[in-house]
Amino acid sequence: RPDQLVTNGAVNALAVSDDGTTYLGGHFTHVGMATGGGVPINIKSGHPQAFPAVLGSVYAVAEDGKGGWYIGGDFSSVGGVARGNLAHILADGTLDTHWAPYADQKVNTLAVSGNVVYVGGSFYHIDVGTGPQRRNHLAAIHTDGSLAGWSPNVNDRVNTLVISGSTVYVGGRFNSIDVGEGEQLRNYLA
């Protein structure tokens, strides 16, 4: 249950007293609420904010500009709802049920520019509900959930993205990229 206490390490001893108090001992330094693979922390209070539990790991987070977050990683559900490595969390801490793209492999990086979420990772396909579309390691998804026509062909994993104006800078494990003008040799940066 996501509302139960968990430890951050192994529990080796357990004893329950007559009054119901339970004593835990082991290799842990913290007992707290289960949060899943990602959670926003209020920097002023130091406390976690409302956020649906992520089943898996979050590798990338980007603000949506409206108080919410786009998240990417290696996960299968958010808040108990199936999600394929991509999700949008609204400003009120709930899952955006209308933005539901599916990446077939891990998402390593996200960047938002205007109404487009740029996605990089180890994936080969993105499905926005219309069937899988080929996107080798790099894709652009509109904030309305539709897939953009932008489709560079990168030959290996993308690890980082930065946007400056209308330019998208890409870093990763690749050595070539094709943005529609034929394959160009680009070692790790394009």
C-alpha cells in the first residue's frame, strides 16, 4: 500500500509489544511513506508534495510551465495507471489522463519548449494511441498528446537535451544523426 511506512534499507529484526508498538531493527537510516520512483519536495518545508506513486525509476523531469511536471524513465505505472516510461503530472499532483504517450524503452531526458516536449532515450518507438511510430532515440510530443512530425534518426541512446531558441542540442552515446538531410557523423553531440 502506498500510504504505509517503508524503510530505506533491510529490516533484520521485528518485535511487537502487547500495546501494538512494533520495533524494527536493521540496515536502514530512515522510515517514511512510500513515494515511488519520484516525488517533488517543497524546498521551504522539506516535505514531499502530493504526487502519484511511480512504479519504476524516473530518470528525467521537466517543468510544464503551469506548476506541473513531465516525467520520463523506466516505469510501468503512475498512480496505479499504466504508463509507458512517460507521464504528465498536473499542478494539483494528479496524473494527466489525456497525455499518455508510450515509449517502448527507457527515457533518459526531457526538455519542454512552448507546446512541445522533446524526449530522448533508448527507445525506438513512440505510441500516442495511434499505433507505434518509429522514433529512434529522439522524439517530439505536443502537450496535447499528439506526436510531432519531427523525427531525427539517431543511431544510439540520447542522454541529454538542451533547447536554445529553435535549436535542440542533443548529447548521448550516438555517432550519427539524420535530420532529413542524410546521415551525418556526429560523435556524442549534435
